[in-house]
Amino acid sequence: MKILYNILVSLYFFAVFVAQFFNKKAKLFIKGRADIFQKIKKQVNSNDKIAWFHAASLGEFEQGYPVMEAFKKKWPEYKILLTFFSPSGYEIRKNYSGADYIFYLPMDFPANAKKFIALVNPKIVFFIKYEFWYNYLSTLKKKNIPVYLFSAIFREDQIFFKWYGTFYRNILTCFSCIFVQNENSKKLLSEIDIKNVTVCGDTRFDRVFEIAMNVKEIPVAAAFSKDAFVIVAGSSWEKDEELLATFFNSLHATDNVKIIIAPHEIKPLNIERIEKIFIAKSIKFSEASEENVIDKNLLIIDNIGMLSSLYKYGKIAFIGGGFGKGIHNTLEAAIFGMPVLFGPNYHKFQEAKDLIEIGAAFSISSQTDIFSVLNTFLNNKEKLKVSSEAARNYVKNGRGGTEVILGSVEM
């Protein structure tokens, strides 16, 4: 099975290599790994005490952020080395000041894993959520280097729990401890005899709470939102936007509803499409000022990086991705006391299921659904208040995962 695994990793790398000639993300994936070992050798002093954190992409980085920050405060003698698998994480966070070294993770070939670990010589390793690279993990285990997986969540349909999943089950034995988000994950792992498991929740709760406490002021958004009922659509996709447009276009001016849309895709053609489907006085953030935005009722965010600060200006959030592979971050909105709406593909996200259960989130599958939920909140301030408080308290009460993780680490 090890041979098949290495063949599959090689095929994946070959596919991305070919794709780089017509795909920007694939090009960054390959370019970022060019001469990677020379870069590591030049920058990293293997005699330092190094704690290695690995994140697949940006979402996992956000989960790792509070742990890295707390680790640095607790053990300042250590240097933080951060690796990413995807350009989506590396290119946005390559200048993160909390890490001493930041690299792409070399592909998980046997020789690469041995060379990387020899060069870096980590004293402790943290993988975040969904990273199960056999060659890296088996090499770390052979060298008796402690490695922890945190913010992990497991489901019955994953390969670990299939009759043919022995190889991947064995990978799990490489972790010194696995910190999972819920009791069901712990139960599933126990059934395949993985006992070194602790339930500590999702470290994103710690992260989004910190973001909310240090939120940036956005004067243009404040001017746009003043005295209005604002819906913030975060990381929205076409289907999300079409449903919102159908609802918005049915309103009267006296309803005083405004929408801030931060689309997942900010290319000009997509921005133009959004402008066309809304019957609204719209303006792009890049062209907005505190003066010219006041009489507008649709603000389109044509940049990346400010979404988490925009939620504070809304009454309700619509989180994108629920009509595709899965929803984006709901907690960033919930911490500001906002009922959260999203499409039907949310079942892989524990926080989404929890928010629905407590009446702080609502799954939208159709035009009828969105009209029903949004009109209820527009016309019933008490229901809006109850749902808002439930959302905020859910995030506040979910904090503490970082403390559990670092309290369990043996140094």
C-alpha cells in the first residue's frame, strides 16, 4: 500500500505540474516549491529549538493561529516554522509575523520527508485538522518526535473507517495525541482502537473571538450601514447571490434594507454579474467614500481580507458555499451576534449543525426559504434579538481549545 500511496502522490504532483501552464494556482504551487530545500537550508538553523506547524490552507491557518500565538508566549525559546500545502494559504499568510520561518511543504515523497525533517530538526510538530501525510508522519514517529493533530473532526464516511482503510488507520497511530472537535469523533476513533484522543473543540472559536475583540473600523462600511437593516453576504457564490437578489428585488425602499456582498470571486466579470442581478444603487468598495456611499443600498467588496471586520455592520449574515462543496466560516459572523443563513451543504461542519439546533442559523434551499427567514427577522425584532444572542453566546462558550491543547503538550 505504501507503494500505491507514493504513486498516487507522484501522479498528483504530475497533474499539478501540467496544470501550471494554464492555471495560476497550480503555477504558484510548483513555483513555490522550486529550490525549496536550498531555501530551507539557507534560512533555518537546525540547532534552534523549532516547533513545526503545518496547515493545508488558509482555513487551517486560522485554526492554528491561536495555538501558535499561545505557544510562542508559553515557550518563547522556540522558533515557529509554518508550512502550507496550498497557495491559498501560503500566498496570503507568507508574511505572518508570528512565525519565524514560512515555507511550502515539499511533496510527501519518502526522500523529501527525510530531508525536510533532517534540515528542520523539529522538537515538536503540530498538524492542523485534515493533514495525513504518510511519509512525514512515519519519519517523525521513527525519530520519536512528538506530533499532535488538533481541531480534527472525523465522520463515518471517511476512509479510516472503511474495511479497506487499514493503511490510513495506521497513519493515525503516528500522532502522540489527536485533539478532536466533538465526542462523536472520539467515539469513531475508539472503535478503530485509536485511544490517544482528547475532545477540546475547535480552536477557531478562540481565533474569531480574538478577531472580534480587535476588529478594524471601516468608515465606508459604517457610513453605508448607518440606520439601515444590513445583510452581509460573506464568501458568496453565484447561487447564493441569486437568492439574495430575488429577495432584495422584492423589497420596497421603505424597508430600508441594504446588502454588503463580499464575493468569493472578485474578478471584474463576476462583479459586473452581481451588479446586473440586483435592482439596486450599487457601488464597489474600491470606488466608495464615506460621502458617496450613503445613498447606495448595495456595497460590493472587490478586495480580499476585510470580511471578518465587515460582519460588525450587519444584522444578518449569509455565508456562501452552501450550494457547492461546503460553507465558509460561520463563526466569524456569529461572534458579532448575527443569525446566519447558508445553503444546504453544511453537514460536514459541526458548528453549522450546532447553530441550527440553537436557532442561530438557518439552512436555505429555495426562494421560499429565504423569503420566510428574512421576512421573519425583518418584521420581528424580538426573534432577531433572541437568535442574535444565541449566535454570540455559542461562540463565546466554545472558547478554550487552545488552552486544553497546550496544557496537554509535554515539553
